[in-house]
Amino acid sequence: MELSNAFVGFSSTDIDDYRLMQAWRTNNKIDLDFNDCQLNDALNSEDEEFIKAKCRERINMADKYVMLIGKDTKSKHKYVQWEAEVAIEKGCTIICVNLDGSREMVRATCPAVIRDMGAIFVAFSPKIVAHAIESYNMHDNYGNYYFKDELYEELGY
């Protein structure tokens, strides 16, 4: 099976969670794999337009956009919201990963840009994130989607 190309968007305060996802990918005992389209290194620049151009290049390589949703993600407009807008414009499948473990959209933390537009919301855990990346496709009808508890149970949660 061909790997999905995914761009992972996150608030700078959630960098450790992104690094944990990277560790899951390299762990042979965890079945999570995707081509990570995130920038390989932090850009040494203060030029917002340059940074956004580089991010757009990477998002254009992706077919999935994975947003890690933490406590302050909702308020991150300069890059996180902008990245989501670019991914939506491109037609990426949107996968929202709640760092608080919630399995559905949480209005208090979810950025408005990804609400009610066909995205899937999952808990931050390797098996369910892997399942979403491998199998979820956007819905034509709008709404917020989530996997049923039975799937979580099948995956060992």
C-alpha cells in the first residue's frame, strides 16, 4: 500500500507532541507510517512571506493535513490557521488530532477554519491516528466526523 503524504500542522507549544508522532513512525512496534511533508528544519528567517512560501510548497506535496489541536491552537492565526486554509484550498483530507484525548471536535480548542467542513477528529494515539491517515477521506457533506467507540475498541483502546 502506498504511503499517504501528510503535512502536520501544530502550535509551537505542541512541538513535543509532533516529535512524539515522529518517534511513533520510527518505532518498529508501532504501525504508523506516512511521508512527512513538514519542513525538515526550522527556517532561520523572520520573513513571514518567505516562511509561508516554504510551507505552501510542503503542503502542496501533501494529500492529508494533520492538525494537532492543543490548548492554544485555536488562537494561532499567523501560521496554523493559515496552513489549514492552504490545505483546504488544495483539497487535502483534514485529520484533526485532539491532544487532550477527545475523540470528537471540542469547540473550546478547535480552530473555526476546520469546523463543520468534513474533517475527522481523533484522539492523540498512534493506532487511531494511523487509521485516520490510512483510511479517512473527506466527506462531500459538511459536518464534524469521528470514529465510533467500536473502532477504538477494535484497535485496543
